[in-house]
Amino acid sequence: MDLQFSAEHTAFQSEVRNFIEGNLPLDIQEKGRRGLKIEKEDVRRWHKILFEKGWAAPNWPKEHGGCEWDAVRRYIFGEELARCHAPALSPFGLTMVGPVIYTFGTDSQKKRYLPKILSGEEFWCQGYSEPGAGSDLASLQTKAAQNGDHYIVNGQKTWTTYAQWADQIFCLVRTSNAGRRQEGISFLLIDMNTAGIEVQPIITIDGGREINSTFFSDVRVPMENRVGEENKGWTYAKFLLGNERSSIARVGYSKARLRRLKQIAAEEQSGGRPMIEDTDFRRAIADVEIKLKTLEYTELRYLMAETQGAGPGAEVSLLKIRGTEIQQDLTELSMQAMGMYAHPYVPESMEYGWNEDPIGPEIAPSLSPSYFNVRKTSIYGGTNEIQKNIMAKMVLGL
């Protein structure tokens, strides 16, 4: 496999880098560089800039307003976004439900939803997990009963990331109890402003509010909002999860965190010398860098195979497992390198414009919240233990 960029791809890299450097708002870039809290309006502003450039949806077909870039261009784009500390656009619309709609949806659904996903006008969230159905998603109990030309939805979803921001939610619901559990699930698109929907925050260990519990009480959903066939939602859910798990690897952002880790280790002292000169710590950095490089090549091979028509395979689970493990390793090593300055948690220091003197180096306040927040990555999108089972089945036939 040739990992050298062609002249065309090198020119594209320069174009992307120049555009991001010239158009990413400085306050948003500063938030990303320092690990500060990113707000909905930050994401919306950056989304609008990329949309106006025509770069909001690198993986979408051109017929739906996307770039339809090849695997190398998508890889370069992600790398340059991370290098410049640009915020990730919300994946729930662009990466997850958008491809489901343009692959399996009706013409009216494509016309109604895709333009507003592409422009960033509407934010989406995901209604998959429930209190009793996480990794065992087929156990979900949120029910949708037919009532004329509507479904009446009752139940609870949990871990609904940024439900407090969302205009729409894509939701797995049970429409039948006959047959295997997977056979009675349907895929609905639900307006979050519909009567009967209540969002309650779940405050995470890092003090943030990303996730929520979402309750549905006699929520009326038009039957025309069902994607595909009734009771076939499991098929569409698996298609979506393949896109979600591969995107969780976040190689570009891990490379940016590795650069930051090396900078911290070069500046912070231990025993009168920089941390980077400690043999054991330098070996730990080298170990995670090797893992990240192998993950990068694996992702490139996966993207190349995808371009040539190969469907999602065991590589998706591998990318999810190794990518999240590396993210956790990097936050742990960053905490270790920063030492006692990483320990204090001052919520106000995560807000842009806070003008008190930081405790220690400028980057220190964000390290412990980041460490705690990244613990979740090995759980969401299907726990790493479940992904290992999937790999054992697909690769080893166990």
C-alpha cells in the first residue's frame, strides 16, 4: 500500500490548511487549543463556514450536497481540522442519520431532512440506549403503537448526547414483540419539540452536561417519519453503528493530543529535569505513539478498502477499541506529566474569557476534566468488550 500522498493530494492538503487557518474564528481555535468548553453556537458558526465553502459533508454523495471525497481527501481533511484545533461538527446528523436517510429514506424524507442537516440548521441526537438496553441494544423497550396514521411512543432513552441542543432525534423503538428481539424494532425520526418529550440532564464526573435522559410520554409521531420498513430498524441501526464506530477512532485528534503531551513533558519538571528526559516516561510516550501510528495505518487501509466497495468488517470494531484506548492513554499521560497542577478542578476556568490566574500552566485546568470525560469512550458506541466479541466472531469464527 502506497502511503505517500500524490501531488494532487498534497495540493489539496495545502488548500485545506490555508482555508482553515484563514477562516476558523480565533476564539473557537483558542478554545480548542486550551481544551475549553465548546458551546452550541461555536459548532454552529464553524459548521456554517464549512457549509458555505461546500465542505460540511466530506463523505456524502454530491447528489445530496456532499463532497464525495475519496478516502485520502477525507483523511487529510480530518488531520488538518485536528491540527488547527477546529471543533468537530456534530456527528449525529452528518455522520450517522444523514447516510441512513439518503440510503434508506423516502424522497420526501431526503427533501425534508438532508438540507437542514447539511447546513447545520437542525441539530440531531441519538435515541438508542435505554436504562436496560445499552450494549444489549436489542433489549430496548421504548414502544411505538400504531394509532391511525401516527405512532404513539412511550419509554425512556438514556445517554442522549446533547439532547438539550437537539431539534430532532433518530430513535429505535419496539413495534412488535413477535419473533427474535431484533425483528420487532423500527427506526423513527422525531421532532424534539413534540409534546410529551422531556429532557433531563445527567451531570458527568467531569462536571459537564453532555448527556441526558430523554422521556417519551404519549408522543405522536407521523408514520411517514419511519425510515424504511416497519420492524426492520435493526438493519438501519447496524448500518449507522458502523459509521459511528469508525469515527470514534479520532486518529487526527489523538495526534494533536500527542503533540500537546510532548510539549507538556518538555516543559514540566520532575526531579529537577524535564519529564521527557525520564526514561520510563519517554518509553510510555513512545509506546502510545507506536500504537497510534499502527492505528493510523489501519484506518487508512480501511478507508482505501471502503473506497473500493468493501463493506464494514471487523476493522470497524478494531478502530473503535484501539482508538479509544489510545485516547485514554494520552489523557492519563498528560495528567502524569502535568503533576499536581492537573489536579484542581475549577469549573469557571473552562469558560472562554475567564480572567483569573490559572493554577499552573495555561493548559492545566482542562486536563482532569478531559481525563474523566474520555473514560466513557470505551463504553459508548458499543463497549470495547462487546467489540472484542464481534471481532472474535467475524475473524475467528467463535
